[in-house]
Amino acid sequence: MSKVYFSTWNGELVNNVGKPQDEWEESAYNLPATYDDHRESKAFIGWDGVSLFNEDVDVIRLAMEYAAQYQVYSEACGRCAPGRWGGRILYDQLDKIARGEGSISDMDHLKEIGKSMQITSKCEIGKTVPNPIIDLMTHFEDVFMDCINNQKPSKHYNDDVSYIAKITAPCTDMCPAHVDIPAYIEGVRDLRFDDSLEATRQTMPLAHVCGRVCPHPCEDACRRTNLDEPISIMELKRLGADYETDHGFGFFHPIEKKQKNGKRVAVIGAGPAGLTNAYYLAAEGVEVDVYEELPVLGGEVAVGVPEYRMPVDKYNQDIECVRDMGVNFITNSKISADDMRRFEKEYDAMMVATGTRISKEIRCDNERPEIKGYWSAIEMLDKINLWDKYEIGKRVDLSGKTVVCVGGGFTSMDVVRCAIRANAKKVYMIYRRDEETIIKNTTYEEYHEAVEEGVEFLFHSAVNTMVDEEDVLKSLLIDKFELVPDPDGGRAQLVKVEGASYSIETDYIIPAVSQSADLDLLPKEWELEMTSWGTIKTNGKDYMTSKRGIFASGDCEYGPMTIVNAVGQAKRAASVMNRYLHSGEITLSDDEIMEDHLRKLRVYDKKEKVTGWLPGLPRQNSQKLAVDIRITNNKEVNLGFTQEEAISEADRCMRCYYIAMIAT
């Protein structure tokens, strides 16, 4: 709820003009009435309307400045006349009125051009820029006419007012790394794969990784879903990275590395968060040393995500891209508390990005790590992937064995599919909830590929007891549950079905319910604040811990999260750290503040009825390696799009760019 003077946001008209402030009606929407800790918002204007938070807003200049952003961002594709010229005409006419030289015919012209853009523009930015402008002209016509009739400037035309704008899109807003998704899709459509890759790397250096193993939350916010099916956003992302790698080009960096500025940062952990943080800090001229405990770089993606999902040679290209920015890596280096004390003196700041590599217990009866056959998910995946990817250790052979994994996320999916490839006789996954939930936790593709490969899923089930003989695992007692509706209308509860328990003979039980962080490296005297989950506490916005100069991002800050979440955190942390290194202050940029406002407001409207686009264009599905071939090896399962498929899929993108702007 937001108290507003006037608002037309999302079709809700709130008009408090002429009313005392204590009688103002509130908007139902979470509008950004407060910009940050130091500034209040005077107005918010965007694709879906306009909101004024006080009576003193210059509505004519507000409309003019918003029209100006259309030129600043230049995101209109230029493929239609209304989009190419309409925004410029809106600005010119509004500026003419605002400086006191307008006429009644200018008002008519503005309405005509605005409505033409709404109806005939091919892309969303052209369709939506006129929306709030027409709202202001309609509801504040007397203000416009006063300037026209008296040939006077609008009331704050010559005043110093701050207007802060941001371009977004529903998919970009939903992406934790805020990747410019329409831009990289357009690069694919135009066969400019270098442009596509550079658009991705503006906020996401790990293009190979996130083009293959991202849970693609962006697709849940794709406006194409409101018409037929979402764009295959993730699979289009990998094309630019594959183009660079397959053709042996140098790295397409979207930013030029600055000269070294004398600042030094230590990054602890070379997983996705550490790599991302290091990349963007190094681009700013910071000297970055990344310390990694493992003998290889890449963190859990390297030793946890299997080769068939994330080929190591592709991931290594992402890592080399980071190295190419000037980052220094030190492997086989487990950092201790003494090291951290030393780093505090040697470096200007530190980023802790150690991940979560301790498997949590199932919490069943007789759960004892010393039982032979009790194998943590992290240890199992380490052994398999260190051999399969790097030939470190020895091959894991599960021939004739029955494997039971307990979990319901990406790690458990990796466990069961690796067990299949290690020649296990039978593989089960036990999960307390249902098929729909496991798909939400992972992806539709991941779940169904596991089913195709022979994994048996036991839903609404949980391990009651591990049964052993002389510390050798023999079987598991499994309880069956059912969902019982809450009579008060709350969330349905899982209730044990009495008499429905059963046993499974098994050789291995692998807990993959969650992981925790090993934070012994943090000196106790630092007294860093921790969360109730045993992770490092930050405020979730700037990623600095309770100790100045010590930052945290990724799993060790939030708990087990997706790769794209870790990247998004680390990218913002790098931005904050760079400012901290130079000013000693912890601040967010206007772009980051606007990201937070838009995330709360929600850019995607799943109830929106999309019109003006050709429906029924089928979503392309990339070719997958046949089941009978892939279960015997670690070849990549997803073969990606052909060029024709990629162009066809990219053509489905509706370029849903929006502009949002705040006056402060």
C-alpha cells in the first residue's frame, strides 16, 4: 500500500487532487514513494501508468523527461515508423509546451501520435511509452492548457530536479543477474553472436554455464507465456558463448579493463560467485587474488555438476574469460582464520564466496556416517566428477548396486543421474512432496530426463530408519505420507499414512537434502553476524557483513542457491566493493536502487492479456542425446539449437522493454 496524491498505475485510478493529505486514499500497489534512505520520491512514471506522491510535481516536465528517456536508451528496434519517430515527436511537442511555446494543436498532435504508437508500434517500448503521458494529459489537462494559454514555462521547467530512469523487461527483472535478455536474443536473431555474448557478459560472465544449467526463472516471467509458450531463453544464451569457443576467437568482453588503481581484493572461493565478483572487480582496475581449496577452479559447478550437463571444457572457457580480465588464481589453498587475519592487513577488502559443501543429515533413526553405504552427496559428486572431468582419483563403479538418494533439488538430480551412469542396478529418489514441486525445485527438463534414464521417484515418502548389519547398510524403512487439506484454508499438511511403511534393500543412501557452510576460516574475534541457517549475515542488498571491508555472496551468504542467484549477488557486490575501495562508503548505484524498486513492484503481470502479436508460434525444442546412448557415458545431453532453430526461436521474442523513471 502506498499513499499517493494521484495514480493511474495498472489501471487503478487514485485521485486525491484537492483533498487534505490526511484524507488521501492509498494505492493498492507497492509504489516507490521512498527512493532511498536520503531521498523521497516525488513521482514514479512507467509503462503501466504514473504515480505522484506530492502536489508539487511538474506534470508537464515529468512527461517530457519520460519521453526523453526513449531517446536516451534507444531501445526501440527501429523496424516501424511509430517506434522510430514517435518518441522523438512526443519529446519535441512536450518540450515545446513545457518551455511556454505550445499550442492547442500540439496537444491534439501529442494524443494522435501517442495513440498511434500504442496501436502500431512493433515492440513494447514503443507501445508503452505513451501510456503515462496520455494519462497525465487527460487528468491534468488544465495544467497543460494553463501553460499553453498563458505561454509560460511549466512550474519547474528551469529548476534542478533529479530524474532517475531504468530500462527493464519482465524477463530481465526476474533474472537474479539482471541480464539484458532481449538484447542477447536479438543478437541471435540477427546472427550477431558476438553482440549476443557481450549483452550477456554485461552482468553475467559465465555464459557457458548459465546457458546450460540455469533454472531459467526468466522464462516464468516471459510475456510470451500470456500468448502461447515462453521463449527458450536459457538455450539461446549459450549460442554466443559456443560461437566464441567453437571459432577460437578471443574473449568478447563487453567492458574494457581499466588501468590498475592500486587497490587489492582477496576472493575466497572460485565458484560462480567468486569468479563473477573477481571478473567485475578486475575490470575496474582492482588487483584480485582468488583462493580455491580444491585442486581445480570452478567450485561446485566443476566438481558437483556432472559433465553430461556442464562439459568441463566449456566451463573452463568461462573461467579463462575471467582470467583474461587479469584475475590471479591460487588453487589447493584452504584458507584458515590465520590467513584471514593476514589478508585483512594485506588487502583493501575481502569477498567470502566459499559456498556450502557440507551435506546435511536426513534426520532418520540410526543415521550414522560410519555405516558403510552412507555417502554424502558432495563427497559422491566430488569423486565422480574429479575423475570424469580431470582424471583425479579413480572411477566410481556402482555395478550391481542399489542407490537411494534423499532430496528434491539440483544436487539430488545430479546424484541419481550420475549413479545411472556409474552403472547402478537400481536408483531411487525419495522426496517428501510431489512431482510438481520437484519440477519447481529443478526444471521440467531435468526431471523428465532423469525419468527417461530410469530413475524411480518415490513421492510423499521419507526415510524412517537406516537398517544395518555390523555397520553395513542393508535396507531402509520408508514412511508414506499424504497431503491433508487444512480445514482453515491454510497450506495442506503432510501426514504419515499409518500401516503404509515399507522397506527397500539398498547398498547406498545418499543424503542430498541440503548443504551447510564451513565457516571455520572466519576469526572468532571478528564476531561476524550469522543467520539462523548458519550462513553469513548481510542485509541482502550490498553484501557487506557486520565487519567493514568483509563481504559475502553466494551460498555461504544465503544458503544453497542457484548459480544465477550467486552470480547476481556477486555482480552487485563487486559494484558496491569498487565504490567502497575508493570512498570508504557502502552505497548502491541508482541502477541498483531502481532494480530493487522494480522487483518489489513486479514487472511481469501474469494476468495481462497480450494482443497484437501472432499467437501459436511453436517453441523450439533442442535435440537431446538418445537415452540408450547417454546413460552409458558423460556426453552432453542437450545438443543445443541448430542455426535455423535458434533464429526461429529468437523471432518469437516480443522485445518487452519497459522504461521506469522516478523524480526525486
